[in-house]
Amino acid sequence: MKSTALFILFVTFLAGPTAVQAVSVQSTTSTYVSLRQCVAGETVCDSIDRSHRRAVDGMPGSRDAQASLKDPEFGGAIGSAQLTGEPGSAKISVSANSLPAKRNASTGYVTQRYTNSSDRRQTLTFTGDLTYDQTVPDENSKFPADGGGRTGAFAEMELFSLETDSIEAGTSAEENFEVFMEGPPPGYQTLDGARTDGTMSNVTGQGNEEFSMSAVLEAGDSLWMFVLLQAISANGAVVEATLDTELTIVAE
């Protein structure tokens, strides 16, 4: 949600009016990519300018979304997000590459509601498998850890409950992306969550990280899954990452 650390990284990506009408959804996907100019301070990329170009995809309720940009003076960014059809199963892929003094990013998210339609209590375990590969110029290690030039692959997963059985996701791809930027929906309550710890920031490397979240759901009750993956590339870096999720259900 907006209060979490990862959302703060890109809450300024979009700014638009709230939709007068909205599409109510129980699942949706979204992708957003942007190309930006670095703003120099003590380093070449202490902060970032407003978007030079941006693209967003994923209409409210869409099961998949894809967006991409390429620019000879900035580099490029590609993102895709997909709900695969099985409860809790999703795949998000993001990549970004930048030229010197530029900063590009790709963000994808999925959200989905799950209802225990059985007559028994269920224990739900959501797992996430993150794979990343990034090449970062040595000078980027001097960039502020929380600044606009931060480079790396960043993931977040969250389970939450709501008072409502749907979320109003606007009527456009832009509004769909902004759903979680305006604050938690009514009756929002966190059940569990996980995210990367930032050790991949501003360094070259490749690897794999696994995440896990669990919740107990009584018969007839519902919860929501939210998964986000972001690739940020500054000053000549290249970042690629994929996040796959699965849901295991054990009835008591």
C-alpha cells in the first residue's frame, strides 16, 4: 500500500484526478515504465527529473498487462504482469537499461481476491520466487541509498483483508495503476507481508530470493494478495528481474 517503502519509490510516477466513475474489480494487473533524466548533486544522479516519456498498461480487471519504451538518448524499459488463471499464481517480469545520466524504471503489479468457498478452515501459503540479474557501474555505489539514482530489482508481497468484496480501479490504465497510491481501500487490514531487504541496491550481481506469506482463512471469508516487482536502472545500469508466485492451500 501507499505506506510501504516500495510504493514510496514511485508514488510520484503518476498524478491525475480521481475517476468520477470506476470499474469494481476482484483482480487486476498493471505495468508502468518511465524514462527520466538524472539531476546531479554530489553525484551525477542524486535525484531525478519528471518523466521524459512514460507508458502504462492494464485496464481495470485485466489479467495481463505489458508496457515498453525505447529511446536512443535514454535507453529503455519493459514490463509485463500476468495472472496465470490459478488462485494466487502470477508472473511479473521487468527490465530497464539506462544511458549515462539517465534513470529508467519498470514496475508491474498484480492483485487478486481469494475466497474460502469450502466449509473448513484453510491455511493459505503464498510463495514468491524472485530471479534477478543486474550490471551496475562502479560509480553508482556512491549514489544515495534512498535517492533517485538507486538501482536494483525490488519486490514486495502482501496479504490483506477489506470490508468490501471489490476495489474501484477507475476506468483507464492510469487510474488502474493508481489504485494503491491514494491510500488503503476501506477496511484495509494487513495480514502478512514480505519484501526484498535492499542488499541488491547499486551493486552488480545475479541471484534468487524466495518469499513466503501465510494466513488462516475461515470458511466463507476472503483475503487479497498484492505482488509488486520493480526494476530501476540509473546511469548506465542494466537490471532484469522476474517474480513468480504460487498458492498452497491446506484444509484443517
